[in-house]
Amino acid sequence: MNKPLGISRAIALLGVPLVLLITFTHYPLLQSVVSSFWSKGTKIRPSKFIGLDNYAKLFDDPVLAKVMWNSLIYAAVTIPVTVALSIAMALLVNSKLPGRALMRLSFFLPTMLPMIAVANLWLFVYVPGYGLIAQVMIWLGLPDINFLGSSETALWAMMVVAVWKEAGLFMIFYLAALQSIPQNLKEAAVLEGAGKARVFRDIVWPLLAPTTVFVAINAMLNAFRVIDHVVAMTNGGPNNASALLLFYIYQVAFGFRDFPYGATLTVLLAGILGLFAIVQFKLLDRRTHYQ
């Protein structure tokens, strides 16, 4: 009597998230794939089937080339920096320093803030002439820099915001992993004459590998899903210097009202994320389990 009841409960528990997953993830992605084979419709000229023309357009889009380059730089910089910073923060708050609770709260606080609030906070930091950085540079006798208004610095300024926002979240995972490492392993290494650096390299870091796989994949997904603080801080400018792929999809679909090409870009983004996730799982997971 209990077995059918258990199966029905399992179906009920899995049914709701499965319906939500299909409704808000799989179905929209399928619709994007279908829409990518059609042209942009107007009141005078209706949309028509054009096959792979939208995909061919990807190779001739100079803005997309710029956006893809920005996104690759953004991911290549923010992912390793965020991982390294979160590990350093976790090691710090896992030590026996006084005020650890306050440090944990201060490190995790940016994570609790909405990205729009974070973006507006950093706008006051970056604003030329009056912002915090401008005041420090004036005090040091250095020339003021418009970080968000310059093509050379806008993307890097947004990277700082992203790292500041995300490192605290990943610190929590590394802190949990550090506290799960058996203390006797480190004590045995110390008795053998290993220093702190050697203990971290040969014991702590290998045991943090599963957490690093999880953090790296999530950091990669976050790097390609950035849109809110791009809109709030730079709106992709100047001259697309800070435009990222998801922002460009939003701009094409809802700014230019070209939904079929926006759907094509969405399929491109989904393919990139899927490919990166497969590569990371294959390479990092293989190294994690020493295969």
C-alpha cells in the first residue's frame, strides 16, 4: 500500500518543477529555434520562412563580433579572478582571526544586494569629478578618468563590479568545503615538515577541486548572463565597448524589434553555454576525480 503512495508523492513533487522547467526554459528555447528560421515581419510585409539566412547573418554582423570579443574577455577575466578571490576570502574567514563573523557578513553583503542596486552604488564610485575614485585621484594629484565613458576602461570597470558582487557568494561554498576537510590530514602534513603553502597546494587545493568545478561553471553562466548592470551603468557604450551578448540580444529583440534575429542570437548563446559546460565538465571533472 505504501509503494503506490510513495510513487504518487514522487510524481507530485517532481511534477511541479518539471512543468516550470518546461514552461519557462525548454519551451521558450524551442520557440527561439523555430523563430530563428523566419524573417522580421511588419504590418505591410508579413514574416516568412527564410531558412538559415539569420544564421548566415551572424557571420556578417560587426556588432556581434565586437560583443562576442567583449564577452570572451569578460569571462576570461572575471571567472579566474572571482574564483581566486573567493578562495582567499574563504581561507581568511576560516582562520582563527578575531572578528570572523563580521568579515563573513561584510564579504557576503554584496551578494544580498540586487544587481541594479549594486550598479547604482558603483555609479557613485565611478562618476568623474565627484565619485570616490575621482576624489582619491584628485587628492593624489592624478588626472581624473571617466571610467564608464571611455572605451578603454568601461568594460574593465564593469568587471570590477561583477567580481565584487559574486565573490562573496562563492566564498560560502569554499568555506563549507574547507570546513569539511579532515583536520588530521593537515596536521599529519605539518608533522612531516610541510609549510602552509605546501599544505594548501598538496592537500587543501586538490580537495577543493569538486567545489571549483561547481563554482567555475556557475561563474561562466553568470558571465554570459550579464545584462542588468550593463543597462544601468553604460547601456553598452561607448561605441559598444561594454556591450555583452545577452545585452545585445535584448537590444536587437526589444530595441530594434527584430525578434527572429534576436531568437537566432539566443540560440547562439544557448549553444555557447552548452558547449562551455560540456568542456568544463569533461576537463575539470576528469581532473577532479584523477581520471
